[in-house]
Amino acid sequence: MFGRLERFLVLIAGYTFGSARENSHWADPYSLWSQAARVRPSCWQAHYNAGLALIDMKRFPEAREALERASAVAPTEPWIFDALGRVFAATGDRQSAIANFRRSIDLDPDMFESLNNLGTVYFDSGNYQQAEALFASALKLRPQAIAARYNLGLCHSREGRSAESIGELKTVVEARPADALAHFELGLAYEKAGQLAEALTALERGLMLASSQEMSKRISEELEHARALRSHSAN
């Protein structure tokens, strides 16, 4: 590893520097893959993996450059365009995100990740009908995908289809019993359906599991609202 041993002979000092310089390329995934891309610029995987590492580091302009280099080498590789879609979504360029996710799906209609990611873009823009269709398509490919099922449950909830939302979200909390946000959303769906006892149970569970003060506050406020509704309905 970089600087792991101190050398005491002048003759060996050159080797020490050379080893440290070479190992510096392996200090993190980006260093590894960017070096690989420099050595083999025709290897799309090197550019692609460098782009993924930059996404993880939130260095989105550089990630875009790396991924565009990958796409120039491999224009029919759907994973590249899925990653580009994530870059554009992260930087607020919704239309470019949509275009890249769609290109990924056009190249491979079974691209679960792009279906789910494109659905998320539409969901965030309030187009719940389009988002629902994409999440449903993703679930046909992977019925056990809890993230896509959660997203579908949110679509139903936002569309006022509480019964369908409850069905999806119950499956989610059964699979992820420690997911505070899923319990919170299930509580909201129960509340919209007028099932206040169930709503209180779900919200109380979510509050117990909340991992941040912000989440605790949000759930507490909704819990107070649900309790008030139940008290009012009992009178």
C-alpha cells in the first residue's frame, strides 16, 4: 500500500517511490478504473466503472464525461445509458434522464433498473400514472423487488387508491419490518382509507423505528393527526 514501509537504503528508494506511485492508482475505485481507462481507452467497462465511482462520489459532471466516453465505445450497452440517466436525474435534468433511461430500455426491454429509475423520475414529477406503469413492468421482471413494490404502493397512495396501496405496502413492511418510512406510508394509506386503528398501529411502529429527528417529527405530527381523527370519529 501507499507508503506502507520505510526504506533505509538509498538504492531501494527508487523502487519504493515507484511502488507507491503505482499503488496510488488503486487507492479507490475511481483511481483504479480511471487508470484502466487511460491504459485501455477502447475498454468501455473501464470508462463505465470510472463513471459509477464518480457517481458514488457525487462528482456528476466528471461522471457524465466518463460515461459518455463509454457510450462512444459501446453505443448499444444499456447499462451505460442507465448510469447516464442517473447522472442527469441527480443534476435535475429530467428530460435528459428520461431520454437515457428510455434508450437503455429500448436496447434491453428487460432492464429492470432502468424501468424502476424511469418510474422514479415520473413519480418525482407528479406523473403517477406513467410511473405506475413502469413500476408494474419492473415488478413483472422481478416480483420480489421490494423497492419497486414500495414505489408502486406510493403511486397508488398518491392516486387515492388506498386499498391497492395498502396491499403493496403491507408486503413491503412484511419484507422489511425495520423500515420506518414504509410503516409511515402504510399508516398514511390506512388513514386515507378510514382505517384509523390500523393507521395508528403502523404510525406508532414507524415512530419506534425512526432513525432521525426529522423522521420522528414527521411521523409524530401524522400520529397526532390520526389520533385526533379517531377521537373525533368516536364522538
